[in-house]
Amino acid sequence: MFEIRCPYCGPRDEPEFKYGGQAHVAYPADPEVLSDEEWARFLFVRDNSRGRYAERWNHAAGCRRWFNVIRDTGTHELVGSYRVGEQPADAR
Amino acid sequence: MKRLDDRGRIDHDHSFEFTYDGRTLTAHPGDTLASALLANGVDVIGTSVLMSRPRGVVTDNVTDPHALAQVGTGAVTEPLMRMNEVEVFAGFEAEGRLHQGLLPTERESTRFEKRFAHCDVLVVGAGPAGLSAALVAADAGARVILVDSQAHLGGALLGSEKLIDNQPAMRWVVDVEARLRANPDVTILTRTTAFNNGDQGAVALMERVTEHLPESEREGRAVRRMWQVRTHELVVATGATERPLVFADNDRPGVMLAAGVRGFLHRFGLVPEKLVVFTACDDAYRTAIDLAGAGVAVEMIVDVRKDPQGSLIKRARELGIEIRDNAAVIGTDGDADGVLTAVRVTSLDGGVPEAIACDCLAVSGGWDPLFDLHLHVSGGSRWNRKLVGFVPDGSLPGIRVTGSAAGIFGTAGCRRDGHVVGLVAAEATGHGTTADGPVAPEGHDANEGPTADFVDVPGTERIHAFVDQHRDVALAGVDRALGSGIHHVEHVKRYTLVGTGTEQGRTAKVNAGRLTARHFGLDFAEVGISNARPLAQPMTFGSLAGRSLGVRFDPVRTTSIHPWHVAHGAIFEDVGQWKRPWFFPQGSEDMDAAVLRECAAVREGVGMMDASTLGKIDVKGKDAGEFLDRLYTGVMSSLKPGRARYGVMCKADGMVMDDGVVLRLADDHFMATTTTGGAAGVLDWMEDFLQTEWPDLDVWLTSVTEQWATVAVVGPKAREVMAVLAPELDVTQDAFKFMQLEDAVVAGIESRVARISFSGELAFEINVPMTYGLALWEAVYAAGQPFGITPYGTESMHVLRAEKGYFIVGQETDGTVTPLDLGLDWMIADKEFVGRRSLRRSDMLRDDRKQLVGILPVDPKDRLPEGAQLIDSAEYEIPVPMIGHVTSSYESSAMGRTFGLALVRGGRNRIGETIYAPLADRTVAVEIVDPVIFDQEGARRDG
């Protein structure tokens, strides 16, 4: 059970949160100009890497805010959290 | 074994009776089930799982491969309880079921509970290392929780005669305990097992609160309590466990682990008559020395090593104990019950075995450090050739392994290491500094010689030389696995079941791994052992569930009208967490009869339904219309205040996610309704886009599901009922049109009335604040009496909407169905919305996609089961291509026949064709029809 730092509420136990997949995958600004392959890549393809990974979490049973977490997928270390609009380098 | 009155930590002055396998036995306060059985001469505690061989207690701790019992009877019985952990009391009952237990006959919610705790330093294990760590960390000011699985602190010191500072070690333990208990920031939990280590210091503990007490002394307290601790620093001081040696008939009752024999003396005052020690290490000499000191005849120490040296060997020699080096026990003899009477000793250079009479053989093959809590979070391990055991490899943030768990043997060494680790852990939490902390304790440990890397005795008979006594796996079984071509320890484990027992193969896994490595001529350091996964010790489901059983398992949501439904005999259906009336049977009606009656009432007169559970999301802000346009397939921003529109939303992949009616209350104010089960997900979905994709939009979302109660009045006579209820509201068609909202006083209650229909009939949905729900319902019921108003439930609602071809999210859709598949082309507005691009992916344009159609069984009385597959031909051979499936199937009172909805490949182009549903007992011919089967012209909507 992770202890996740919500940037708004502080550290809380994992059951208060909902997972949202890889971070920084924006909904395309103009989907209609994308080819089927480009669109499918947005829909279905995500990184599955070992090491530091930026992912989205929602403090569903708390402030209900979405934010991002840097997690090491090899060690489960939670390196830091940052708000929507901030960059991974802002994680703390 | 026999009891010495002046030894052990039990209360010799008091005794009580308990029952084992129906026999009445006597024990003293402080006895475990294992010690009590040994004291009563119960050498055979049960038989083994495969070979039905007699088995006895092997050691004094939870690694014992078969000291497992069924404890308690009936509703409170628990299987596979560890005899060395279970404390007996007056009236205690147990049964010798070593491998297959019985489950309790009833669920109870009062015996187990849970709690949460936070601390700076959690120390697991209260032996010399753990106590030292806890003491320095607490003295530095850290909040400390110290846990130990035994009833008393001291760890291995409880089972020894060791000295600390020239005093009996237990005096030091008592002193440390007193200092810890005096510190208000220290919590000491005895009888508590740390069984799981999660991420970021989430450690699960199981405390045996009153399990060791008779019912009369439990005073309503829980039997066990699970603790979920979040700690900054975890100190793993869980000690080490002894492993056996492998030789023929090493499973006889009387063959025990050496430290266990010593433990039974020091903890319970139990000794055999005649002892032989068989060892590959120095530590077992302590057993010989201690038991000789207690007056036991120590016949011989058999040591596999050549000419062992060291202070313990010297001491044994001084006591006159015969030491046979370079020798092994190659077999054992027993009496008619199979209990040990003699061992056969042979030189490892060969020769004729010599029989030595004894009733106890104390065996030691060396020690395995125990550090499961480090392994649970992917900590590594490596084989230490010098120790002949696995030790932790590498370090993990916030986890420190100390003492013999880290391969540091010897009391002084453990105290020193624990001291240092405790200081470091406290400093890491901001308490004290290692730079000028207290000085580590002095002291020297006995000079011990190296442990021999020795598993099985050469030349021993292999059929009954057990590697895993719990699983009845002998050398011959391992031979068979290796001979069959298996060459990985994980495969050996699964083929033979070595190490898979409920005691988790603590005494078997390392030996099995070494045998595997040797067979292939490999280095054991490379081969390794099979993984140690959580839990570190099995826990019963009951104690993990705590009180979260029955109604406390998951919240139950009910509407304010619920008491009326209960009083009127509704049968309920679970929809998400909601209890919804499924149908309202009258008299002896079954479900089918009740549903036919309810549906007929709605189509011919008037019905009423509690629609309060529908999800309701308040959407406010100047961009609310724009926001909804981006999520729904249709346009919501063009709605006029006071009007409503049906909407569907898709996931990004274009699949239907949810649907509902959106009401516009004002220019900047909407209320979106969702399906009952989808409400939370839709709100999350909306929040996600609002916060992460379109934070620039001025929109505020609020769940108001539980703020409103909704009563639907439905049927041709609905207008007449409304006229009675709301005399000031003009309900004529011209004044109050379909999809229109009106604020009105209904039955004296300020209400929001909407003409929304989910049945195709004239319908009014009356929304009032939730607390007025029951009053409104009762008023509607009373006003409707002259018109025969009929309450109906979700089943009738499903039938009525299916007759009209209205799909239900989750029934007609399953995450693979697009709006186009449902024939909702008319709802796809010419604008961008989430998922729109997916609707023209090549896969979406296939003309053989499954599409929603109606189906009519050719036999109008035949009702298909929902989920039935559909095929093209009445004559078929398996395998037969499936072209679709039935999603809804009912009997219609309005049409006087059965009907259904189905998803069929290319179905819309096949209307009029006959296809088939192959069932187990018959094949049903069905005609494909338009999904709108009843009232195709929509004439009924306006009454």
C-alpha cells in the first residue's frame, strides 16, 4: 500500500486515490487531422518502462484533485508529486 | 518428555485441563499447545499428509513443519493453527489436523478487528538486536512500536541460558522492557506477528489480543486485531531459523531441531530421558551442554565435521560428552507407534552403523536468517558461503535488517548491531544523531567454528529421508523431479511441492535448493531458492476481514422512500451500492406474474417508480454548455432553460460510456443525470477533463444524487394523477410538452417536474429534496388510487424500455459497443466531442459489426435466456460461428408474447431474417426485427 503525497493534502494512504495511467498524454487538440495510426497510438499505446515514470493520480476520497506522481517502476519508490501544469522536475 | 519442576518460564504451581483429540490432558499457565502435548507424553500429534506416517512436535517455534492443529469447535473453529503459538487455557479444545483443516460453520463479525497506527520506527522482533534497536531509538526521542510474536519479549534469549553483562540474559530483557514501557512514545505489542510489508513502510501486523484466554476472560474484546502500521523506518530483527539434516526416518516423533529441544527446556522445563545430538554446526552443542546441565543423559554428539574446534566443543568435552566427529546419523529406529528409540550412527568414511538408544535426537544443519519483510518489497538475498545461509543483499530505503536476520549470530554481536541500526533509524526520522549517540554495548560471543555445507547423509535410504516433512517429500521425490529434466528451483518446488506447505517450507526450502544445485553441479549461490512472497505467515480470512462482513462489507445506499418499499413487500435488486425495488409481488405472485401486472398497469393505466437512485450531477458556470458539448455526442449548449435533452457520452475509444437526460435550469446551470451504477464514474470522468484538459473552462461540478428524490408517474392516466397532485400546474400537452421542465408545487412540496419518459408512455418525473421523498411518494400513491396506480420496480422498467428499443448501459453495451452500433447515428452532432475520432477508425466502419436489433422468437411463448449466443443455421456442428448474442429477453404484456434485444453482426441489414439460438435443450428460431418493437410510431409519449 503506497503512501502518496497529494500536493494539496499531504501524504495519504493509497486507498484514498484512484490511478489514472501515464501522465503528459494530452487529448489531441484536433483529433480529426490524425491518421488512424496516430489516433490508435494515442488511444492504446503507453510507455511501460523500468525506472522513473510519470503517472496520474486522483485524490478521489480526499480533495478530488488530479495530480502527477513520479514513481520508480523497478523499486516502487515514489520520487515525488506535482500539480497539473507543473513539470516532472517540480516533483517533490 | 518429562517436566522439571524447577525449570522453564511456566507457572508450575497452577494447572488446568484441556482437550486434544478428545483426550483430557493437563497443562500449566504459560504452556503452548506444543509444550503441553510433549509434557503429556503425546509424542504422536497426528499423521502425515501423503504417507500417513506418525509425526511429532519438531521445534518450539512457528517453523515446525507439522505442529498444526484445528483449534476450537463449530462456529469458532480455526484450521492449521500453529501449536507453538497457540497458548492453552482451561477448557481449550483442539484436534490434531496437521494438513487439512476445517472451516468455521458460521461467519461472525465480532471476533476480529482492525486498527491503524503511525510511528517513526517499527521494530519487528524483540530479541537482543530488536530490543537494542528499540531502546536507542526510543531514547533518541523517536516514536517506536516494538512487536514480537511470542508472549514475552526476549526472542531467542527465552530459550537459552546465555549471560549478558555476567547476568542471566533475561534480567537484561526485563530491564530493557521496563525502560521501554516507561516511555510514553513506545508501544509494545507481544503475541503480534508482522506478516506483510508493503510499500513506503506499510506493515501489517496481527495481534493475538485474547486468543490465549478462555472465553470468560475475554470480556468482549476481540480475539485478534490486525494493525496497519505506517512507519518511517522499519527495523527487521526477526532472527533466524534452524534447518534440519536429511537422513532415513528423520521424521520420527522424537527427532527434533536442536534449538527447539533447548527451547523446550528453558521455556517449559521439558526434557527427554536420553539425548543424541546430530549437527553440522557449533550451536547444537549448546543443546547438549544445557540439557546435560539439567541432568539429561547426553549419549553422544554426532558431528559431520572433522575435528571441530571452538569454545562450545571444548565445554562439551569438559562435561564428558562423547563427541563422534566426521560421523552422521544414517537412520533411526522406533517402537510400535513409530516413536524414536535409537539412532544409527556411522562414520562418514564408511563402516558398520552403531545403534545408540535415545528418545530424542536433536538435529541442526545450520541456520537460515529470516528476513521476509525485506524480501516482500523486492529486497535481494545472497548465499553466504561462510555462514552457509542466505543473508539480505543490498539495502532498501527505510528498511534495516539487523541481528541474526542479517546473519549476525551471537548475543553481543546482535546487541551491538541492533544498537547501531536503532541509532541510524532514529536519526533518519529526525531524532538524535549517530555522531554523539550512546556507545554500543561491549561483550564477546563464543568463538564458533564454521558450519559444514551438508544436507543429506551419503548412503542413507532415500524413500523416507524427508526434505519437506509437511509435504511428505523425501530425497526420492526430489530425485524424481530432477531426473525428469526439471532444472529450476521454482519448478522443483511446483513438481514436488517442496516448500509449499502452510508453514511455508521454512525448514525445507534451503535444503531443496542445495540438493538441486548439487545435482546439476551448479553453485548454489547462482541457483538460489524459490521466492518468499507475502504473507510471511498464513492468516485466516476471518482475521483479515475483521468486522468488514455482511452489511459492513460495502456501504448500502437506500433512498428516502426505501421504508415504504420494505413495508410493501418489495423484492430488492442491488444496483451498484443501491438497493432498488426489483418488483412488488402481490399475494402469491412470482416475479414473472408481478412484472406482467406492473407492465400492464403502466401501459394501460398508471404506474409509479422510485427513480431517486439515478445519478445527478450539477454542472454550473458560464462555460457549462460548452463543457457538456465536448463530452456528449449531442449538443447541449443549444438547449433552452426549462428544457431537457437525452445524451450519450463515449470513452475516448468511441465506446458508449453512459447516458442520461440533461436538464438546463438556467443559462449557466445544468443538471446531468446518469445511470444509477455509472454516477461516480461519470463525475470522475467529467472532473478529469475539467481539471487536466480544459482547466480554462469556468465550470463547477457537484454530485447531487443524494440531494434529490425522484418519483416517476408513468402511463396514459399520468396526467390525471398529476392534475390531482398539482392543481396549479397546467399539465395539458400544449402547456407542458415532452422534455419540458416546470417548477411546481406537487402535493404541497416545492418540486421540479420534468416530462421525461423511459417507457415510451406519458410520464412525469417529480423531483423534490430527498427528505420529502417519502411524503411525495405517499401522496402520489394516495392520489393515484382512483386510477389504480401501481408501484413498479426495475424489472418492469427494463421490460418497458426494451419494448421501445431503448438500450441500457451495461446490458446492451459492454465497452465494445459504439453509438453507431446502437443505431444512434442521429445523435452524433456535427461537432467535436470526446471519442468522436474513434467512430471512423477502420474497425468502426466494418459492416459486420454487431448491431442492436430486436428479436422475436418464432414461438411467441419461448423466452430466451439473456446471454444466449446466436448462429445462422438451425443445423450445425460444433464449432459453429457465432454471429451475436441476446442482451435482453422478456415476456411483454402489451404484445402478449416474448421478445428481446440482441447484438447481431450486420444486424440492421438483416431485419426480417431468421437466425437461431442454440441452447442446451433446444434450438430456438428467432426473427430479426427493428429494435423498436412496440409503439413504433411513438404515439404514446404524449398520452
